[in-house]
Amino acid sequence: MKAGDDPMAQSNSAPPVVASDLPTVTGVSGVSGRLVATFRYPNGGTASASSGTEIAGGFVVSEVSLNRVVLTKGDRRFPLQSGVVTQQPTQQQPLLPGQFPTLSQPPVAIPAQ
């Protein structure tokens, strides 16, 4: 650094991370303190990793516990909870004539005749 440079202007060279870049933790398993987290990425891909492992996107799994998984990228930490989706849900398609709603969809009002 030379005279006149602002030391606060030098930031981590890692690009910004948005929620849609983060994988979702779909499960944690293991025995004897050796836990492995399973991840699902926004593109549909999956991976499993233990603490200390680098995963896609340049993240390092820094902590795996039954309650949470912590990813790091550069000097930033990203605590994740198991099963919490990091992207917006997709909009459901309307029912076609003759289809019945499933339990995961809200009931459909049938107009009175």
C-alpha cells in the first residue's frame, strides 16, 4: 500500500453472494461426530460434504451440526438451517378441467351454478 491509499477501500476480492447462490441443506447424517451435510443447488444438482470440504460455488463447509451448517466464502460466513429453501418458490400451475387439487395446494373454489 502506498501513501494516500485508503486501507478501508481494500475489500475482500470475493464477489458478492446473493441468497439464490446458496445451496439448500436437505439433510445432515453421520455417526461418532463425523457429520455430513447434503446440499441441493438452485440448478437441481446435489452434493454431500463434511466440515473442511470445498463445495461448488467456492464455498467451504466450515461447520456441520444437527441444527445448522455454516458455509464460508472468503471472510464471509453463511449459516444455513436444514431444509430452509434459499430461493423463491415457483408459482403453481392452475388446474385443468378434470384435475383435482393435491394436499399441497390450497382448495379451489367451485363456482355455484
